[in-house]
Amino acid sequence: MSMVGEIYLLFKRRLLATLRQPVWLISELMTPILYLVLFSPLLKNMNLGTSNVLDVFVPGMLVLLAFSSGTGIGWTIIFELQGGVIERLRVTPVRRFSLMMGTVVNDVFFMVSTSIVVIFISWIFGLTVHILGLIVLLILISLLTSMISAVCGSLGLILKQVGSLAAVVTGLQLPIMLLGGILVPLEVGPAWLQNIAHINPLYYAVKASRVLSAGTILNYTVLEAFLVIIPLTIIAFWWSTRVYNKAVA
């Protein structure tokens, strides 16, 4: 079977498993909606450079959604390890890269689907929509989700314990989110905070997402984000494939 065929079958397996537990889909959708309804009104009196708070807030929320969509697979991998699913996969001829990509494609699929719903709801509330810019934005955050999904899935194979994975993911999630300027642009903060943020890939994704949401595509900020995210995604795929080759040998 071709690699594309393997990835499709493994994606379909993940897709069906996800659809059997709709509570997770509802929870993933409700989080950005709650931020939209309960947090964004708090920003109306802040000087964000625009009269429409949603034009600044929603792009950051989409990046947060992309990040969180890729973190959940680690726990699924651990449960599959404990349930013997990974053990059964060891004897199959399927490529280990395909095993990883089937999961990644599933996470990207649900992230994009959820993002479209969030964009539609935000448009009802007043978000300015620029179709072409949002398409490029979805491509950018799909790369981000791919990178996070590959890394977190591999961490699940390495750590093998829910508690250990939770400590790593939750320990990194908060500083990454705060240094990304997801909820509030870092431009309103002190210079030292903005300087530290440059080591955070989400910082570049968030800045580009706000530019793209405004309808600007040919911009250095957008190029910079892709120049950061694409190499990191390639490195994540390379490392994750090695982990899968070793763990599912």
C-alpha cells in the first residue's frame, strides 16, 4: 500500500475514534467561544490600535486553538500503549511515519473545522472577515498544529505515564501562551517581555495571524512566521519519526 493510502486509513481510524466521543469535540469548541464571550469584552477599554477588539482577539484565539488541538494526542497515545494497541501495531508493515501522520492529519482536520466555526460565530459578533487572509492563516496554524501534534504524540511514547506528560505539557503551556501575546498583544507590555517573546514560535504565529486577519498577505511579519514555523515543523516530523521507529519497532 502507498504511504498516502496508509495515512488515509490511519486518519480514518483516528477520525472515527474521535467522533465516538463527541464530548471532546464540544469541549474543544466551547473553550474559544467562552473566551470570545467572557474575555473579549474586558479588552474594549484597552488601546489595541483598533476600534474592533475582535480583529485583535480572534486571531490570537485561533493560534491558541491550533496549539491546544495538537496537545491532546499525547494522552491518547499513552492510553493506547496501556491498552495494547501500540503493541499490536508493532507487527504490522505500516510505515511508522504514516502512524505519526495519520494522527497529525486528524488533529489538523478538527482544528480547521473548529476554527471555521469560531470564525463564523465571531463574524456574527462583528469580526471583520478577509477570506484570502484567513485561508493563509489557516495554512499557518495547520503547520503549527502539525508540529505540536507530532511532538506531543512522541512525548506520549517516550514518557508512557499520564502524570509525566501532564507535568511537561501544562508546565510549558502557560508560559508559551503568555509569551505568545495570544490574549493581549505584547506591544502593550514592557520591552523586556517583548524581547523574551522572540524565543517563542507562537509569538510569530500570533503576530502573523493578526496581520493576515486584517487581509494583508504580502508582509514581512507573515513571511517571518512561515520561516520560523516551517523549519520547526520539519524538525518535529524528523524527530517524531525517529521516536516512532524506535517505540513501535
